[in-house]
Amino acid sequence: MARRCSITGKGPLVGNNVSHANNKTKRRQLPNLRSVKITLEDGTTKRIKVAASTLRTMRKKAAQATADTTEA
């Protein structure tokens, strides 16, 4: 399976390692993927790979949504 976020589509980036002698070698920067269980509409659960930054954003949005509903 690909190293890619199922929600945002974030994937590996390509760059260079640079030594003190300024030698450059290729390297990959992989996303920080977490395996998460989600519940689908029909009641079944599925495991997907989600980037940690995406999880953080989703938790923030959920907290804001619950705060907005409690204020009203």
C-alpha cells in the first residue's frame, strides 16, 4: 500500500541530504502516517492511513464544532 494519506493525499517529498562538504544525496521525506479505524455509514469499520497533521486538524475542527453548538 502507498505511503499516502487517505484523506488529504499527502505523500512523500523528495529532497537532498547536504553534508558539511556540501555533497548532495537524494532522500525521501515520508509523511507521519497513523493507522486509524473509522466507522462507515453501514456500521462496518475500516482501517485507513491518515497523516498526523490531518488528525490534528480534524480534532481541532470537531472541538470548534462542539463549542459552537454549546454556545447557541
